[in-house]
Amino acid sequence: GNMFRAADCPNDAVYNRVRTIELRLLSGSTPVHADMLMWNPGEPVERAALQILNILFLVPQVSVLLDKLPASHLDMVRHTLRFWRAYRDTLLDGRLEPLYPEANYPVVIASAPNQRIAVAYNDCVVPLRGKLPDEIVIINATVGGRVVVDVEHPVTRRYEASDCQGRPAGSGAADWKTGINVIEIPPSGMAVLKK
């Protein structure tokens, strides 16, 4: 075959993530597609965003009826897919590190020479090891408002955070000491850190 896809799992973001991450680990260079993404348009937009955030490291297939979505959901879909397109080389072809398989991969990291993208799917520590590239993206795919990171070396970056619709949600300096640090990121939001 020339592609793999997750088994049917509508509305099940965790199953979609786990099965497709495992397919990616086995598929070599063959593209892996997520199951078609569906969610209830009555859900809070942050919860709906989890359907897409759980498959960022794969090829998304959106199957909701876009003309039936509320404006906030459409903004979220546009923002998240715009991010996916901009970072697809790292997301799809970077070095993939799905951590803690015994806990359904609550942290997944993709690295390229110039970027590192880390997604926290549970309230757990995200390890950022080794020499870090100039650009780091941290995604909070949880319902909480922060991500805890553990760095091996001090980190100094400027950051801009956004919510799941792409609206600004804070900016400033991330001056992290070696060890545990916390960054405030809205639920289903992200922070882009650059030198």
C-alpha cells in the first residue's frame, strides 16, 4: 500500500493518536493518515480542537460539515490547519519521539535541525533534551492552562502564546533555568519560542 490510516474511531481523539503514532513507528516513509475527524459542534471549541491536536504528527482528514460549525470552531480549524501546513516538514518528516507508550503517548515530540515541536496530551512533564534549536513550539493539548517542561540546559527565548483559535494569549521572555519550568498556555493553545 502507499498509505496507512487509523481504524474508524469517530470522536475518539486518544485512540486516533495512539493507533496512528504506532503506525508511524512501523511505516517507514509511508504516509500515515488519521481517521476522519469528527466532533460535536456544540462542544466548547477547546475540546473540539483536541481532535486535531491529537493527530498533528499525521495527515489530517477533517470530516465535519464545515457549514454547520460555529464561527469559533471554523476559526480553530483554520488556525490549526494553517499551523500544520507551516510546520508539516517537521511534524511528518522530523525525528519522532512518542514518549511513555505505557501511558498512551502523553508527550510526543518531533525534531528537525531548526525546529522542535512538543505536544503535551496530559498534565505531565515535557522533557526538552539536548541542544535546542532556535525555534521551539510547545502545544498544550490538555484542558489545563500550563505546560511543565524539563530542560537540560538554560533556555532564553522570546515567546508568543495563542489560544486554539490563533488569538494572542500572552508573550514575553522565557528565561528557563536547568530543570523544571512552567509556561502558561491556554487549553488547546500553543506557544512559539524563538531566539
